[in-house]
Amino acid sequence: MMNYKSGIWALALSLIGNIAFASKVDTVVTRSAAMKKDIKAVVITPDTYSKTKQYPVVYLLHGYSGSYANWPKASAVLESADQYDQIVICADGGFSSWYWDSPADPSFKYETYVSKELVAWVDANYSTIKSPAGRAIAGLSMGGHGALYLAIKHPDVFGATGSMSGGVDIRPFPNNWDMAKRLGKYADAPDLWEKNTVINMLHLIQPKTLSIIIDCGTEDFFYEVNQSCTGNFYTGIYRMII
């Protein structure tokens, strides 16, 4: 088994590789009872996949306006299944769900879908390590927010998480990316914005329960909020130590 605790972000490291692999890629249809609809996903299994072995699973979340089909376009994502002997799940979060169970729109329950329904479907249909020690979740932009948000809220499901240029603090962007459609306008529902932004959730992380990596390009519009988030995170670690 891959050691997620010491370095789950092997997937990110694989993005610099140029090795050819033969992983299997399937587009599957899953069911969300919470949203009463079918939702597609991509499942990438290593070429040597066997039902006699249990595999760690990495869930990848796309960004705003994207879909489950985005991640498989990156060859390194496909290669990572063979390179690290893992299953990769490219989930769909809708055009602009932000991976919340929206309090403003009951038709958006993507927190429930990804953290419960999709995980249950994958565990029922593939040979997986059915514990947080064998599950990681990562994402880009909106998906980076979603990955951290879901991992922090569901430590019984995910044992590792990562954000790439993630929207880790949504409050500076009250008029962007349909977030007001999911939470209500910031002026009308500031409590929901405060409660559902990742930067305000770091205190929920219990020591030694979640491996985390956060990265963001210096020219990215989310760079400043990522700096603040990581600063708060390390301050929290320091306080735990002393």
C-alpha cells in the first residue's frame, strides 16, 4: 500500500513524469439518491488491477465550469494509477457546486454525493482499502476548495487531502463563480459564508488525522488567500505543539 501519511501527494509528483503506462480508463454512471439523478465519473485502474488486492483510492475534483472529464486529459493522471498502484476517481461536481450541500438550492447536494454516495459506489464496485488510510481527495481551484472542505468535514472518510490553486477563502469573492447561488448573497447570509469557507474550518482538524498539502502559483488570483490559509494552518500546528 502507498504510504499516504508520509506523502500522499504522489499524484502531484507524477505530473512531472514522462513514463508510459497502460492503466485502464472507464467512464461509469453512478447514482445520487440525494439529488435524484445519475452522475458520470471516470475510474482509472492500474493495468495490474486484481480483485484479490485492495487498492488506495485518490478522488480528484475539477474546477468551476469543469466536469469529471477534465482530469483524464492529463496523461500524468492516467499514468499515476500504474506508477503508484492506485485507483483514481475523477468525480463530477457540476458546473458550480463548490462541493457543498447547498442551503440555498436543495438540488445541489454534492457534499453528500462525493463524500458518501460516490465513495460507497466505488467501494462496492472495486477492490479498495475501505478506510481513511486508503483514501485521498484532491482538486484544482473550486475542486481544491472542495477537497479540503470534504476532507476536513469527513475525517472518517478521507485520510489525506490536497489543494492546487484552491479557493480556500471564498469571502473576498462574493460575486464570483455562482457561489451566491449556492450560499445566498454574502450580504444576506454572511454566517453561511463564514461557516463554509475552508480558512475558517482549520480548527476542526484533529492532530494526526489528516495529511494535507496546499500549493498555489504566485500569479494565481487565489495566491493571497492560500498564503493566509497556510499561515493559519501552521499557526494552529504551532499552538498544538506548545
